Amino acid sequence: MLNTKEQSRAMNWGPEVGVDFEAYYLKGIHDIDTLGSHAYNRHPKSYPYLVSVDDDAGNLWVGKPDDFDWTVLAGKIVVSHNASFDEDVYEAGIERGAWPRVKFEEWVCSADLSTYLCGHRNLQDAVRFLLGVEISKAVRTDANGLTWEEMLVKEVVLEDGLKTTFAHEMVKYAAGDGICVRIWKQYGASWPLRERKISRRNREAGRKGVMIDIPELLRGIALCQHVIAESVELLPWVKRGRKEGSTIGVAEECRASNIPCPPTKSGKNGDPEGADEWLELYAAKLPWVKALKDLRRGKKMLATLETMRSRIREDGSLPFSLLYWGTHTGRFAGVGGLNFLNFNKEPLFAEWDKECGRGIDIRGLIRARPGKRFAIVDLSQIEPRCLNWAIGNEALLAQVRSGMAIYEAFARTATGWKGGKLKDEDKYGYALAKAQVLALGYAAGWVKFITMALSPMYGNLDLCADDEKIALQVSADKKFYIEEEQISEEGESKGLKVFVPVVFDPEKHGTSEKILRKRFIVRIPDEGGPAVRDNIYGINARKVVTEFRKNNPLIASSEPECPGIWKQFDDALRASAKNKEDFVINMPDGGKMTYRNCRMEKRRKIDKETGEAYDRWEVRVDLGYGSTGTYGGKITENFCQRFARDVFIEGVLRCDEAGDEYVFNVYDESIFEIDDDGTPLFVQDPKTGKMVKYMLTEPNDTALGRCLGRLAQTPAWAPGLPVAAEGLWTDRYAK
């Protein structure tokens, strides 16, 4: 049933071979997501019981990994579907002394390749789409919890009634997994060298891992445990005998506090973003909500820290995994039960930390190796720069190339700012320009803009703070109104409850947030005509959004003769949907971004304001992870993310190949580990005299400056794109 070492030597192997290992797993208990790849592959239970080696040219070997002569693959290209796993299994075998280290030409990942090509990562979907071949993963699924010894005695009844062993079926299954080499043979030439390199470097960096400050990690775990215990005691319903997670208890406190209940965080109709927004909004006002927020954050942080502790190797390093091409736009994604892309930007629980007052800085747990420093380099506003390059906004680009900040360039070209340096003369105007540049380029509406502007990324702007003042300025009669429920005394509706506009009276109607959001004014439209009703809540945000779209026609124009980029994409997308075909965008670097199987579908939606259901036609497309609705603004966002990502990855490889060792990336930020050149970690700020972190916004002749200069180069395929970066020189990961 199994091949021998002599047979592996007798085969005339081609230049490209597929390699696939099979090992014991028990989902949720003994698997990669639970243990991490390094620990899993080195656990005695995980010793691989099978390996298949296939060159798709007549040579197929299936047997015990120890029985394969690995030296016959010297100089070959090895292909695995999920090479981060198979390559690590091979490395673990070398560490055990089970087989020798062989110098392959390269180990490539067909899962990364297929995701780049079509969005499908798992082998079953990839071969169906790329090769037109159907394979089953049922045997692998049924192997959950089975050792090889159990497979040898487990009986299986086939469709024709004959009996065999599960081990026999597993060998047949393993023989089929070598098909990954066929994907490489047929499509490898379509994978740009840049992508192939970053796929490999991503795996190598994850296996090498990062050094962890273990004493600080243990202190963080203890602090989380303290926060959780104390927060539970502060929940009013716990004092009344209910469990800490009681939804009834939360609802009771919401009614008592006169606030709405939080949106459901999970489930089919869950709204995790809305639930988090609810916590942020009311934690600042109510101590019990603050305790609930800290409890949830404490549990989440504790789980992350415990996972880190369980995976630290003897040398103090932590291996990790990032998923190459984890999204439709090519960005990486967190994977393997520890998401490096989702670490808190700022320390948590400083107010709970009585020992030293610094809280838990999870990023700061990652430390540079002895004699090394981190160069943390981030491309500056790369997405809006890419957007304005794509639409040909030369007026703004020229200002940016001259050294002006993009937010000020926007204010001057789109809002009419004529003064001096905007950031110095009008801090609110600068913050508002920043929020517009970062948030409104992708067709965000006014409701979403309010939420986005409140976040630190967009400047912590409260766009509703001046709503009443602005409403009074445009009100026809300088009055606020609200609809009041009354009993009709006239006509056909006599005796029925009706809503009648009345002048708003705070003492009569109350001042809860729910009530205040229902107020409105009467105003005369700018274009004239009869008076109209306008809600007070969001009046400023609506004004900003309207003016942005009016002042940026290259982005937002809906005129057929001169459409903006949103409409251009939307029209092309709808044409593809009408023809029931793929929608393909040609990217500036020569690549393609594809939305498959475009079609029009009627979808049932729920109005968030009224809760009522309604039907709406929308364009639906298939991506690797499933189908989704989309539109011109969303396509614009995808396009700019992919464009920015391509610029970024090219720069990352440029740095890595020059000796700035790539560690990992978080969207537009890359972390490099570099020899310490003596540059100080802190310098004196000439304005304040205080010691501040060593940061750069321009290249210079330090290790950080040279790295920054390499990353911030304009690609040959995007001439005129102004690329800039800023960098931090540090001994630990930081924002």
C-alpha cells in the first residue's frame, strides 16, 4: 500500500514536484489554530504519518515521510498547497533528525498563487476553478481525531459494498493532494515575481518569529485578571444575583439609565461594529458601561496574552502567521489564532495599573533582538494619493509633490482655503480636511461619516457638536420642532393617533439622546421654492458631505458627460451585471482585479431607522470568500486599496533585498529589523525641549532614513505618484 525509499530513488522526478504531508489533528483541541504551527508540528502527536510527492508527469509516491529519500528533490521547485504548513513540517523533521536538509530551488505555495489568481484558497475550490477538476476533502474531514494506527483498523464500507480500511482511503486521498503541482505548472508564470517573493518572505518571517518581553507579558496577564475580577464586581446586575453576561441585566440597566440597549454583537443579524460604538459612546457617561467595556476588553486581551505565552519558544521568540492575499484587494490577514494585524494601538488599562501606571502595551511586548532595532515605516496617506493619481487631480498632486501635506492641498484645491499653513491657523479646519480626505473618497454617507470622524484615525471630530447652531442659522423661523403623538379630532382619521409637528419644548418632551435626534427645523432650500423639513441631527455632516461631492467632481460627479470615478466604476459594473459577465479592472502595475459573476439581485433589507423591511435591487459579485453586494464607491475603495498595496509591497521588497530584514506588515506599515547603527531612540524636541521618540518624515543617512527612502519611491508603473513615508526608530514595536 505504501511506497518505499527505493521506489522514491528509482523515479525520474521532474523539475517541479508537489509535496503534501498528513498529520493527526483534533479540531479545536490539537490543531494549528489552537496550538500555532510551530508547536503543532513539533508535538509528538503531530508526527506526519503520510506524505505524497507528485510531479504530475507520471511519478507519484505516497508513504511514510521517513521512507522518502528527500535528496532526490535537490534543486527542484517544491510546491505545496499551504506551504507555510508543509514547509514547517519538513523543518520539524530536520530538527528531529528524521531526514536531512536538502537545498531545493524554491518552495512555493499554490494556495497563495490560486488566491492571487481567483480568490480561492482551499484546494477543493482552487482546482475546481483553475483546473476544472472536482476533488473531495471528505476523507480529510473524517480523519478528525484519528491516529494512523486507528485508521489501519477502522473499517470503511465503499459505495459498491466492498470493505476496506480508513488508512487505505487516506492513502488514496493523499495521492490526490499532489494535484497542487498542476496549478503551479499551468499558472505559475502568471504570478508576478514580486508576489512570489513576498509570499515566500512572509512565510520565512513568520517561522523566524519575533522576540517577546516575557516579564512584561506576565505582568500584563496578571493585570488583565485583576481588571476582569474588579469589573465584574462593578456590574449592578451581578450585585442583584444575575450572571455577568446576563442580557436581561443589561436591558434593566439601560432602561434605568434611559439609554438604548446595545446592538447584538454576534449571530446572524449581529452588529459587532454597532455594539462597539455603543460601548464607546456610553462608557464615558455611565460607570457600569465603562465596567462592561473593560470586562469585555479584559477578556479579549487576556485570551491574546495567554495564546502568546503558550506559543513562546525556548529562545523567547514567538512564531506567527500572516495570510498572504488575505482579502480581495491583496492585503494580508491575521490567521492561526493570533492576529498580528489587530493589536491595540495604545496601551490598555493604565487607570487600573496601580503598580506602574502604564497599563498593557501589547505592541510593546514585541522587542528587537540584541544588537538590532526596529525601523517601523508607514507610507503617508497612500490611498488618497493613489485615488487622486487615478483620477488625474493634477492640481492637488502638484501641491503634494512640492512638499505640502495632502490635507492642506485638499483644503486649498477643494474648499478654497487661501490663508497660511492650515494646521497652524485653523486646527479644526485641518482636522476636518483630514477627515474628508480619509473618509469621503469612497462615497461614505453622512451617517457613516459622523461615526468615522469620531475615531482617532480621522481626527476625533464630533461633527454633531455644532448641529444646533448651524440649524438655527438656516432655519426659516429660528425654531426647533418635533412630532408629537396626538388624537385626531377631524376628518377620516378622527379618533386615531397621529403625529403632529409642534415646537420642541425640552421640559415637556425631554432631552434624551433619542428625543433630541428626532428634532427638525423648517428651512427654505438654497435653490428656492417651498419650505422643507430638515433634521437637526447630522445637519453639519450632511452639509460637509454635500460640499465634498460638489467640489470634487473627478471623484463624485454623476453627470453622464463627465462622470467621476464612482460613476465610471458603477456604470461599468452594472454593464457587466446586465451582461452577466465578470467585471475586470486593469490595475496600474499591469495586474487585474476581478469581480466574478456580476448580476442584479433583489435583496431584502432592514431600515435601521424604522426597523421596516424593504426590497432593493443591487449588483452582486462573487469573490473568493462568497458573494457580496457592491457599487461604484466600494469598487473605488477596493481599487485604491489594491493600488496602494502594490506600491507598498514593491517598496517592502526593495528594503528587504537591501538588507532591511522584513518582519511583518500591518496594511501600509512595515516593520524591519535592522542592525543598530547607534542612532538614539530618543532626541530632544527643539520646540518643547522634551525627549521624544526618534522619528523621520524625510530620508537621511541613518539606518532608518535609508530604509524610509527605499520604501518611499515612486514605482516605474505609476509615474508622477507622490510617495512619502514616515518612520520610527525603536527597540520595540510601537505605533
